[in-house]
Amino acid sequence: MFELYGCPTHYGVGAKGLIKSIDYLTENFKNLQMNKVPEITCKGPFRANLKNLESVCATCEGIAKQGYHILTSGHRPLMIAGDHSAAMGSVSATSVYTKGETGLIWIDAHPDINTDKTTVTGNIHGMPVAALLGLGELSLTHFLDDSIKLKSGNIVMLGLRDIDPPEAEILKEHHIRYYKWDYIMEHGLQNCLNESIDYLSHCPAVHVSFDIDSMDPKLMPGVSVPVPEGFNEDDVFLMMDELLTRLPVQAMDIVEFNHELDKDDITAGFVSRLVENLLNLFDTVKGRITMIRPFVHLTKYFLFLSKNS
């Protein structure tokens, strides 16, 4: 089953509204009770291209350890976090657990594939995919162990609407599969999902990392870095249904809920519904697996009888 945990990461972007957002969810939604990994504050020299580096590294190491503990306990981690730098920890856990064969579905308005050499803002929340590929600042690539956590051929990005020019070059150089928002609108979400699922069909395990800013900010206002247009709630539920029922999803993230920017609990309520949906989907998939196993055993039994009759 999925095991819910959270971390109020904000140092990756500097949005203070993220600090109390996890607490707000647990205090106001019964289905969002979770173990919390603390965000750790560390002192270090100011780096314009790597803001709050020490704090981000210490926090992501804690996230990675918690995710790995959940996986080795026989459960699947479902992390709710603040900014998307948290994925360096959560995806590292999945990668180490699967010995580097993890596929990644990255649902986001941004590819988050800058490095310390290409970033304009210096915010580390724009670097997690690069770090997971072993690119850029070394200390961002070594959570749990020194291995490179992802292969470029094991990544699919969905819903991109804001790509920095250097990010476009990295995507091209590393042949990363991605679907921009306008392409999805032209060709259809279902077709893009079918292609994405086929593309990752070789992966024995998949990590789905979902950023709420992949959605239309007119519908989901509670995010720190809104970009015009994007998915609606039905789109997100369709994606989750397709991914969880057709791929071996081992772990998931939901990031970027910012309570201070939310209106009338629109985004908070969506997070609650999404978690409920994911848990129900997992129960459905688990039920299918449970039903298949007795059939397999019966088939083997009848084959045995036929051979020995």
C-alpha cells in the first residue's frame, strides 16, 4: 500500500508560504495524516547560483532515507512536499531501491533541469532532474549513495509550458522525451499517455512526480510559480488512472501546494481528493493482482494433472 509522508521544503525556491502548508493539510483533512520529515536549516556561504545549498542537501538526504525506509518495509512512498527540490531525495530513494533502473514520469510546467552553470535564479527547485542525471553540483547528486540516479532514456515529462533556453539545450543533448502543453492539446492527452507508457514499458519500476503547477492556475491558485494554462482536475485523474494501472509505479510525489496563495481551500481540497483517488486506485490494482494469482496457480495445477494423467 501507499504510505503517506511529507516535508515542508521551501529552501529550493524561497517561498515562505510552503513552510506551514503540510501542517495546514494535516490539521484540516483527515485523510492527509502523515509522518513528517523536517526541513533542516543549515548555515553556509551565500552562493548566487546555489541558494540555500546546505539546507536543501540536508533536507533531501532526510527525505531519501525516509522514502528508502518505506520501500524496504514493503510499502510504496507517497510524498507531499513543498518545492520540487524534494524530488532529489524521493527519486533517489526509489532509484537506490531499484538499483538504478527507475523510470520517471515528471508532470510539471517546468522541466527543472537547470544546473548551477545554467540557472538564472539560483533556486535549486529548478535543478532536481539535472541532479538526478548526475549533472551539475556534485553535492546534489549523491543522496544515499554516489550512483547516478536516472538514465535519460528512462524519463518522460508531461505538460511543460515554461522552458529556459539552456534547459531546452539539455533536453535535446540528452534526448529526453517530453510533451509540451500545446503538443498535448493538439494530439490529445490519451495519445500522449499511451506513447509515454510504451516508452517506459522496459522499466521495472516507475516514480511519478507531480507538481501542482502543471495545472491551470485559474483552477489551482495555491502554487508558488504559476504558469498560464495547464491541466484540469479531470486530466490529472486520467493521468493517474492510466499510469497506476498500466505501469509498475513504485513511488509518487505531490509538490508545490502553497497555502498562503490558495483561495477558499481550492488547491488544498484538490490535494485531499487526489490522495484519496490514488489510494483507491492502488486498492483496485492490488485487487486485480490478487485475483490473478489464484488463476495462475490453478492453471499450473491443471497443467500438472494433464501431464500426469
